[in-house]
Amino acid sequence: MKESRQTKMGNDEMTTVIQIERALDALGDPTRRAVFKRLRRGNRSVQEIADGMEVSRPAVSQHLKVLKDAKLVLVRIEGTRRLYGIDPRGFAALRDWLDGFWDETLMAFKHEAEREAAKERKMK
């Protein structure tokens, strides 16, 4: 009988996979990417984020909720205002996951180059 995906992975790894999937899903929407991009310049209120966008303030709030649920955005309460910013922990987890692809690709390239070099040495 095959083991389930969850039993093959540890709970922490499964949690990370779910978090990454949520982050990628959240960033899959062009409006959410635009909202997220506006937060690169620092913490912003919903109104500051919505200014100049083609969506309403309530729509921006909904997009922020999805980004927050994906652990890409956090909320800081300052008096009566809610300020939204990039969650460095969630963003770091996403970046680490993406960097893993680069590491794997470089290792595969290295192994292939070494294999080719060994073939060439044998042919001499």
C-alpha cells in the first residue's frame, strides 16, 4: 500500500508545502501581484494601496486578506489605522523554496559537466 504524501513528509515540511502553494496561488492573480508590489515601498493603508488602482478599496481589502492568509502580508495596527506590509518570514519561505530550484539545477549541471569531462578523459 502506498504511503500518503503527508506520511512521507514530516509535518513541518507539509506545512511549508501548503504555505508555498498558498503563496503561489495568491500571487497568481495580477491584481494581488500589483497590491503586493505596492508594499515593497513600505507599510501602507488600504486607501494608500488602492489609490491609482482600477479596483475599489473593498476589493483591495479582499486581496490583502488572501495575501495575509498566504502569509505574504502582515497587518500592523497604528491607532485607528491598519497598515499592511510584506511579511518577511512568509516571503523568505517562498524565496527559499524558489532558491531550491536554482540549487538543484546548478547541481544537475555540475554533475552533467563532470560526467562529460570524465567521458572526454576516457576518450584520450
